[in-house]
Amino acid sequence: MTMAIYRNLKRITDVKTVSAPPTIAWNFIKNNFVFLSKRPSLPRAMCIYVTYRCNMRCRICGIWKQNHPDYEMTLRDLSGVLSDPLFSRLEYININGGEPLLRNDLFELAALFIKKFKHLRTITINSNGLSTDRAISNVERISRLCRENDIRFSISISLHKIGEGYDEIAGIRNAYSRVIKTLRALREIRDQNMFYLGINCVITNFNVFDLYKMLKWSDYEEIPINFTLGEVRDRFDNLDMKDNIEIRGEGRDFLIRFFRKLGRDKSLFNHHALRYKELADIIEFNSKRTLSCHYAMGGLILGSEGLLYYCKKSKAIGNCRERSAYSIYYGKSNLKYREKELLEVECKKCPPNTFNRIELEKDLLKYLKFLIFT
Ligand code: SF4
């Protein structure tokens, strides 16, 4: 009976995000009880910055300033680094940048990940969508490869405003028209190639009053949108862009109302409603984060120069080109930093910008309670 419901869910959800019930149950137990151990388990999820080069000049992110050839591991470098046992249990890979589509060997990188990571289930790519041709050719090839290997594939294109005003955020001319062209071209091949296409909208002072327009556009174009809060981080090289990013005054009040509205849009497959409710609570009442974070459960970030991070707020904990990733990740002083400065301090005030399957599996009861009682 449970399996029949599950099969039906898989049929009606074209994104195929539903794991089998025994897997969900096992992950729920493992994450809520085994996770009590202070030593993180081998990572299941990794975000990999395959380049810091970017063809946009965004006014909310300064990663494009780090354009240095030494900052990019080659396919060969990566093949060596990723043979480390630390990466042996990875199930989810997010390919990020910079602009990943600028790498001429992006397909070969995806093939390398599939070959190296025996437990891989999902590959996602974040792109600025500026180059339509590169997006189409990479997505067609990588999605085919993923299908052949029974791996889910999705691509998320950044779009932070509707209209020419987007060029001001992207810092280059014609960004808006080019990104729209890419989104529509990808939508055309989405069903045939069976991948998930989404929009990532980062909320900052540039677009806070345009969010309803973004929602309407996403509905009309039938491309789902995900809202995340702009963040100022050392690693994003955007400390000098703080005033563009951090929302205050009327914008803050507007944003709280917007998140509250999204938080009321509850349904079984819209688990982000709970994330939006939590974001509203954090902004309005300065409340502590209650939702799980896949990094806190054992995830990692690998920079394009080989630097390793526990999470998006972590300092660099070592370079995998210089010593084993496993010994860096489980190094005594690094684990102490992780526990004392990240888990005990940063996590409490860290806004949830993701609510992926790993996090949802752990927060299953929280989510059901939200659906039924709030
Ligand atoms: S600081 Fe934020 S990103 Fe890092 S582990 Fe905690 S919740 Fe996750």
C-alpha cells in the first residue's frame, strides 16, 4: 500500500524528488539519532566551485574578482583530489562558481563525478544563464549522461529581477535579455531531456519590492522560483557591497509580509513554505534557526583552488592539494572550530537558504507538524 502511494507520487511529480519510504525512514532515524554524535559522518553532499571566473560583474557578489589561473583545479587535479576517502559517500553534488558554464570541460567534470562517486544520486548546477549556447549543449549532454546512470539532474538559473533593471544588478548590458533567452530555451528542452529547471532569486535591496512580479513571471512562464536571502560573506568577496544586500526599514517589513504569504501556501510538495515561514520569523523576531542544515549534518564545500570548507559560513580549513581531504575534515583543531564556532554559534543565526532532500528527511516530523497544526 505504502509503495503504491509512493509510486503514484513519483508519477505525478515530474521532478522525481521522492525517495522510497524505507530510505526516508532509515534516513530519518539515522539523521535524528546517529547524528547526535559530535563527529560528523562522511559527507553526503558537496558543493563544488569549479571556477571563480564569471562573465557577470554582479553588485551583490564579488567572486568574479578572484579571477586567477592558479585558482582553478584541472580535471586531472580534481581526479586526484576526489580519490580521497572523504568523498566516498557523496550522494549530492552541486556544481557552482563563478560561472560553471565557462569551463570548457564541464561535461567531463560531470562524468568524473559520476565515475568517482559510487553513491551519487543527484547533480545540480547553478548558472547565471548568460550563455544560451553553452547552457543548451552542456545541459543536453549532462542530462543524457545522468539519465543513463540513473542520476537526477537539475539546473538553477539566477534571475533577480524582471526587466532591464536586472542589468544593473548583473553589472553588464543585456544581461536580462540573454538570461531570459536561456531560460526559455532550456524550458523548451526540459520535458524531452527530463531534467528540473528552476530560477534562483537572491533577495537584496535591488529587488525587494519586485518579488511579487518575480512570482507572477515564474507562474506565467512555468519555471519554478526559489527565493534566498542575499548574504555578505568573506568568501563572496562582497563585504564592500553590504549596503546593496542587507535589507532594512520598509524593505524589511515588506519582506517579512512576503515570506509570511509564501509560508501560508502549504501543500505536501511545497516544503519550502516552512522555510519561508522560518525566514519570516528570523527576520521579524530574530528567532533562532530551527530547520536542519545539510552542512551541519556532514556536508562540505570544495573551492576551485582546492580549499575545503565545512559550510558556507566556514573559514577555509585546509587545501586538498596539499594534504588529504580526510585528514583536514577530521583534523582535531578543525573539528573543534566546527563545533565551537559553527554549530554552537553561527548555526543559530544562519538563515535557511536551502531545504533539500537531506534536510527534509531529517525534519520530516517538523514538516508534518507544520502541515497539520499551523
Ligand atoms: S553556519 Fe549555517 S551553513 Fe554553516 S552549518 Fe550552520 S546552519 Fe549550516
